[in-house]
Amino acid sequence: MVKIGMIIGERYEILEKIGTGGMSDVYKAKDHKLNRFVAVKVLKQEFSENANFVSKFRIEAQAAAGLMHPNIVNVYDVGEENGIYYIVMELVEGITLKKYIEKKARLSVKEAVSIAIQVSMGIEAAHNNHIIHRDIKPQNIIISKEGKVKVTDFGIAKAATSNTITSNVMGSVHYTSPEQARGGYSDEKSDIYSLGVTMFEMLTGRVPFNGETTVAIAIKHIQEEMPSPREFVSEIPVSVEQIVFKCCQKSPDRRYQSMNELITDLKRSLMTPDEDFVKVVNSDEEGSTKMISDSEMARIKKQSKTRDAMDEALHLRQEKDVKRDAQRNAARKRYVVEEEEETEDSEDEYEYEYEYETEDEEEEEENYGSGMEKITTVLAVIAAILIGCIVVFLIGRAVGVFDFGKDSDEQVEQEVEKKKVEMISVEGHKVDDVKVALLNIGLTPEIEYQESAEIEQGIVISASVKPGTMIEEGDNVVLTVSAGSEGVEVPDVVGMTEAEAVAELGKKGIVVNKTEGHDEYIKAGDIITQSPKAGEKIAPGGTVTITISLGKDTEKVRVPDLMGRDEEEAMALLVESGLQLGVVSTVNNENADLTGLVCYQSYSVGAYIDAGTAVDISISLGPVQATYQFTGEISAPTAEEDPNYRSGTLVTVTLTADDGTQLLSTQVTAFPIQQQNITGIKSPTGYILYQYVNVTDATTITNEDGSVSTVEGSSETKEIRRPISFAAE
């Protein structure tokens, strides 16, 4: 059990509890080794005691630890100590997007789109590393005090959703995709759907689908059309509405196919919000319809038939009772954990605010007594029904009415002991997509490349298991993948120096992965082994792992992780490890968060090298910053922009870059505004804003009776926004 003041991992001192959720508790801690504050997420006991979950949790958390992006809450460390499983993360002081929406009721279009762009960029970085979040929702998005938007809990959702006990606990049903609600295969486009729902909530202050139970909400995601955001907020531009619609298509094939596509449209919507440029596929326009599988349809029908009967009981079941019963009965029965909307919304929230006691907590204490009375009553009724069913069953079995041939308990035990999964169809798909899909259903892919003149490189030709075959979870599936018309023959580099081996493999376009090892007979720096072996063929751009000799096994020390440290911290870590600081250089690095910090070290983290070895480092100067310029005159509003504009009107003209930098602000009565020469602009696009008042003069009219009347003049405030692009310097 974690207590305030205790130290875990021999370096992290627990200072205070700052958040809690369905899976874990979050603590603020002090990393005494690197002298910095971190967030430590500790798994709750019921999850820590499940070996299957812990195993998958560690694998996914370690994968997430490889993600480094400004819009992701970075994972620093994963560990276990005395049954306490924990993740060490970047400490972000701020507020969750959920709380931010609640405080503002709803966000402006510009703010919502800007947040969506940052979230998309973080998710895109994960997708590029073949990591799917599976639980995108406002509770898992943090806005720091500096205004930086960060996505958290990468990798954790996958570990949870692949575990029977927590299959329905993870992921808020309000944001889940139709394929996730059906319990089917999910991929990158599932994250896009959830982000679309999150955008809907940012723009309108509400979720698109709601209901009394999670079952009811899930069925709405599967069956009902997405409501229009403009029904709730009329000023939402058509382009933004269409972006939400495209993200939230029922069929993954009709959504954005990548985060890059979504980011492009989001940025365009900021420039031309009223332009209808988003292409959403209409189901009526498609020649064929993709049908739901028989197994999926059966599941949906079952849910629909039983929904009404389950509603009342499910409404009163609480998270603690469900988890306790699940731990006791997981080995002997299947079950589905249903949670209340309030419980779902609180899962795995990663929130750092300066006030930790909320009104919800106070209300929970007030309502605890009455809630327990209701739960006790319902449980008593259920117990009575169960006892009656058992009596009927025993009598029926005694007289031979219930004869199932095989003992049901034995069937359950066998099912638990050997869980089967259905092999999916993989032929003709990209190998990277197939690997992710197989891992998601619990199978282990193995890759074999085969030359093929007919099939495109990287496409799966066949698999060792036929589609539809039921095989045990964890089994290997061998994928035969096209290497194109000509695979690359791996050269023999054993015995070469490291430089010679890298050069030889580089000639073939082969990516080199290096490891180190000791060898009594091969001198240090030469290659001991290689994998794949010489003569084997691999796909162009494939990887060959070489093992570099360290010579005889002498006193070695482990290279520490210097990435993200400043020069002084790096030197202290090296000295502490028995190493020396070598050459310090400066370079540009695309990761802006590493500016002024170590972005390169000459020896990989975890490698064992001779004590006293000098380790070279590079300090980041930040990304190479492209700059732009604006030259030319600024013309008056055109007749198309405002047919009522009159020359001589006093106009406030503002020139602003899309990053928010104001480049020019002036008031004029005559156009054009003289030649401008503004340089050093950091954004490629911007806009000119015209603000003025159109005045209509008073007029006189002659009435039918010959009398003269005066029509008073009027005034109208105008605001015209003209998008522009800047030229590169």
C-alpha cells in the first residue's frame, strides 16, 4: 500500500495524492536522483493481483515510454516494488479538458479547433509508432498552466481492453466507437471517432449520445445517426461541423484515414471556416454496403433484447461491488461490467489542480447512506431469484429435464484454462496493420518475406492459420509478406569492424540495429553475430541486428539515460555511473521540448561500457525555424466582401499571423495602405481584419398625398476577415 513519505524504486518519494480513477491512484513525487517532481500512477490492488493484466500492462506501458512528443504526457519509468506496480510520468500542472469544458460551458470554435489540432498531433505521433490509445476522451486530455495540450494514458487502455476482467471498465462509453461498442477490432480510426465525439462536446458542451445505462448509450453509437452540432450551437461553421461528421462515421472506412488528413482539414477550417470543403461519403452513394458479421449482429440483438430488463439493476450497480465480485468469480463465469455515466467519466482521470476536494466528493458522502440501502434491496431480490433458479435447476436435472451432456462447470473451467480467439482475414492487407490487428486479439505475429512480382511490397500474401479458425490466445501466426520483385540479400558482415559493417549494410539500403556483447576471441569493435544471417533475403529497407564485440568481459558500467537533461545533470549522472563527459556539441532538433537539453548521447541507454569511458552529448538548439515575410500593399474591402463599403470610411486594419502574432494595426480612411515590408514571421499564413461602421444617410421621400417624409439614416458595424499567405524568406 502506498503511503505519503514512502520511497519507491529507491528514488521516488511520494509527496501527496493528486488524483484517482477506476484503475489507479496518482501521486505527486520527488525524483531524488534527478532532483525533479514527477507524477507516479499506481495500479489499484485488484488490478495488481491479476497476473495477466499486469503482464500486458507492463508491455504496453514500456511501449508508451518510447513516445516523446510535446502533446503527450511522457512516460519516464515503469516499475514494480513489493507488489506495487507503478508508472512514472511527466508532472503536468493544469486541468483536464473535461473540467475546462465544465467551467466554460462550451468552447469557442477557434479554441476547440486549436485544442483538437494539438490533440491530433499527439495521437499522430503515437499512431506513427503503432500505438493506439483506445480511450480518447476529455478526461485523458490535460491543458497545462502554460496552455499546452497533452494527451495521457497511452498504452494503458490497450492492456486493459485485452483483459477479460476490465473489458468494459476501460473506456468511457460516451466516446467509444461503434466497433469498440460491438467488441470488435479497433485501430487508429477508432481514436479518430473518439476525438470527433470530444470535438462535439467542446463545441456544444454536451456529448452526442446519452442514456440511463452504458448498454443504451453503446447501442446508440452503433445504430443512431450523429446529431448535428449546429442544432445546439448555430454559429458553428459548416466546415467544422463536417469535420465532426467525418470523424464520427459509423464505418471506419468513411472516416479520416489518418490523423494527418484530419489535421490538414482542421487547419484549413481556421482559415476558411465557412467553406464547405470536407468530403463526407454518403452511404447512399456507395455501390456496396459492408455488412455486420453474424456474430456481431447476434451480440447487438442480445444487447437490445436484454437492455430493458437490465436497466434498473445496472443503474444501481457500483464500481466497487462489480470489481469485488469480478475478482471472486472471474475463473468460473463470464460477465460484463456495466458502470454508471458518472463512474465512466471518472475513470483514469489524470488531473492536477490546486484544490483536490470537490463538490462531487461531498455529494457522494451525503448520498452514500441512501445508495447503500437501494443496493442492499436490489441484491436481496437478485439473491432470492438466484436461489429459486438453483432449486428449479436441481429438480429439473434430477428428473432429466436439464441434461447438457457435459458438466457446465467443466466447460467453464476448460474455457478459462484455454481461451480461444478467432483468426481474422489478413491476406492482401499491409503487414504493419495486420501485426497490430493480431496483437489486439491476443495472437503473436511472425514475419517471413517472400519475393513476388505480382504482389506489392509489404502486403501479406498468406498466413499459417486460415481465417475463422479458433486458436488459443498467445499462439504464433506466421505471416508470409511480399518483399517485392526482388528481396535484398543480406551481406556477411561478421568479423568486420563496426564502421565497415554499417557501410556494407548501408549500400543495400538496410537499417542497422546495434547490440553489444563480450567475446573472448573477437576483438572489441568487430562484429560477433548478425541477424538475419548472411545470404538470407529481407524486404528493402528491412533491419539487420549486429552484435558488436566488447572484447573480454572486464569491469563494465551501465550507460545512464541522459536524454532531456541539461548539461550539468548529464555530467552528474555520468560521474555517478563511473563515466566521463566527453565532447559537448550543439545541434538543431525537431522536438521543441528538448531545447537546451540533451538530444543525443554517443552510447545507447543501458549499454555496458568500460568504466571511465567518455560519453559525447549534443545539446538541442531547438527546431530549425522557418520564417516568412509580407511585402506589398493592403487594399480596401472588395465589393464581394462588402457591397455597401464606401470610400472614406474610417477603417481599423489589423494584420495577424495564425500563431497569434499581431504584425500591423492602423486606422485609415484611404486605400491602399502603402507598401509593407514585414519580415521574421513564424507562421506561413495569417489574415487581414477590417473593422468599420457603414453609415446610411437620412433621405426624404414624397408620399402619395404629396407630403414629404424623412427616413432616418442607419449604421451597421462590419468585420471582414481576409485570409492571406506569407512568402518564405
